[in-house]
Amino acid sequence: AFPHVIDGPFRHTAVPPSRDPGPERDVLFQAWSSGRTGYPIVDAGMRQLNQTGWMHNRVRMIVASFLIKDLRIDWQSGEQYFMRHLLDADVAANNGNWQWCASTGTDSMPGYRIFNPALQSKKFDPDGTYIRRYVQELAHVSSKRIHEPHLMAADEQARAGCRIGTDYPAPVVDHQLARQEYLHLGKQEAAR
């Protein structure tokens, strides 16, 4: 038995430090937990969780990777949120899944593996059916833009009836920059 994993990681690895507590972290956590990150697959997953108490395991991994590696918020915050909202919440499974995504578990995802939400979305929801079901403000966005609606030109936004930054949020972070920062911090941590 490994009771210590309830309060901390199974193993301490060269994982970058989480964002410091404070207003910026709180705003980002609120955006994630309410499904308002500007990343449709993340937002659909969190809205599904909040509405139904469930989400598919693939989406659980996507939203966990996003919280930990894009937003740099500690995995325990996500784990606790899931425990409060999942109908199928199980301490061992939930903790193990979050630690897998955080690269601190017994058989973890490598720290350098960071899910790209747009690529995951294109691969597993190519037509945006899942996204449109839970992110209804994107219902009329073309399948070409549904995964990255912030790339729509003004005329596309008008046709879709969805203004980015007004009807649907712009991305709260730039995934590519967040990925680079996470990897850089991981290398610094490993060098310690």
C-alpha cells in the first residue's frame, strides 16, 4: 500500500514547479473548472463534467494535461475537483490518473509529453460533434475552425455568430509558449 500518495506524489521527479498561489492562478483555475479556457476540447470536457458528473477517459487526460502542463497548476487541485464532481469518483483511480498526467505516478506519462489540445481535438473529435454538444456558443463554427476558433477571421466569427473574446473566450494561454516554458522549467528542475 502507498497511503502517502493521497497527500503527495508517488515519486518526486524533475517536474516543474506549479504556478504560485495567487490571483492569476485562481483566474486560470476558474477558467479551467468552468470550461472557459478558449480551448474547445478542454472546455467541452469540463462542461460535460460539471453538467453530467462524467467524461471519457481520453478527455480526462486532455484536461489534466492542460491544467498541469499548460496552466502549471498543481495536480492535486485537479484531483480534488474531480473527486467532488465525478459520479464514478474512486480515490485510487483518480489519484493514479492525475499522477500519471503529472508524471509523478508509478507508471507515468513522460514529463516531456504534453497533450496539444487542438491536435487531440482534431484526432478524437474531427467534426467537432462533442465540442458542439457542450460548447454551444461554437455550434455554428465550421469544422475547419471548431478546434481553434480563435483563428477565425472577423467575417468567419460573424457568420458563426461567435465573437472570440465576447461570446467565447480567447485562449487563456498560448499552448506553444506554455509548452516551451514547461519543458524549460523541467530541464532546470532536472539540473538541480
